[in-house]
Amino acid sequence: MTPPDDHGQAAAESAARTRLLSAGGADLPRAPWLRGGQPPSAVDLVHLALWRARSGSADDEDLLAALALLPAARAELDQLEAALLFAARSHGLPWRQVSQGMGLASPQAAQQRFDRVTGRVDARGDS
């Protein structure tokens, strides 16, 4: 099977979001850092699908929708990690402490992780 092109991927993600929003995602409590009309994140919608699966209320379409959102969830987590690393460094935390906080073996490992994550974010054109 051929992977979908960008338009196909965007359409699949949109359909997955719509599916999970109608399955209860639209009723999720708003986190204080979300703006008024901002929808739940892909990570939150994947969590919702897992919760529904554990409670026995998910169907195959819910699980397929969650699977379709995994690339978006990965992108969100990369953005989150990059933002947190930027914040830690801008607050003056040295790479040594950052590496310890992340459970990495060395300051160099933390710097390399930062470079990889920001590289992925930049490659996607995320802001």
C-alpha cells in the first residue's frame, strides 16, 4: 500500500480529529494554556481514544482515528520538548542540569537531543 501524499495525510488527520471530537473530544476540559477556541491536541485525542478503548466504549473507527493522529501527536511532542528545552536554557539551566532532568548521560547528550528535536521541528516548518 502506498502512503498518502500530503493532501491525503491532511484529509485523514482532519477526519480523525472530527471523529474523536464527536466521540467526546469536544467535551474535554480546556487546559488553562489553551486559547478559547483552540481544539484539543492530537495527544489529548489519542488519550481519549485509549481511555474509550479501556472503558469498552471505543469502536474500530475510534482506534483507527487515533492511529491516524499519531504523526500529529509526535509533532506536538517535538514542539513541546523543543519549547521546554528553550525555556530551560533561557532560564539559565546549564546543559548538565538539563541532561540530569531528562535522564540523559551527559550534557553533550542533552545538546544533541536538542539539536535533533529542533531539527525535526524546523524540517516540518512548525513554529
